[in-house]
Amino acid sequence: MFSSGLDLGSGEQYVFIVRAKNYAGIKVEAISDGFTVDFTPPTEGNVWIGTPNMPVSYQSDSSKVVVR
């Protein structure tokens, strides 16, 4: 797959490295714990907001979505 200048291999593990420097010249670096590329198409399923036995009409927690 080729996208935005990246040539990623399926099954390969990669990490993100972000480096920043402010106007005072202070530098910082953050490294992700890694991710594995998987080009396998997803299987069809359902998306629930809440839980299957307690559905809700809105989502107040923007940090997660329950997917089953």
C-alpha cells in the first residue's frame, strides 16, 4: 500500500517518533509503543453506543465507543 509517501508492509510493526523544539530551544521527543499494519478488510458487525442490553441515544464519553 502506498499512501501519503508511506510504503507500509502488512504484518510489519512501526513506531511513531515525534520531535519538537520550542522558541527557547528546548527539545522533546515522544515515541509510540508501536503498531502493526494489517490490510485485512474488517468483518461486518454492529456498533453500539452504550451496551447491547442498555442502549443510549447519545454518547457523553468521547474517549471510547463500545464495538461488538
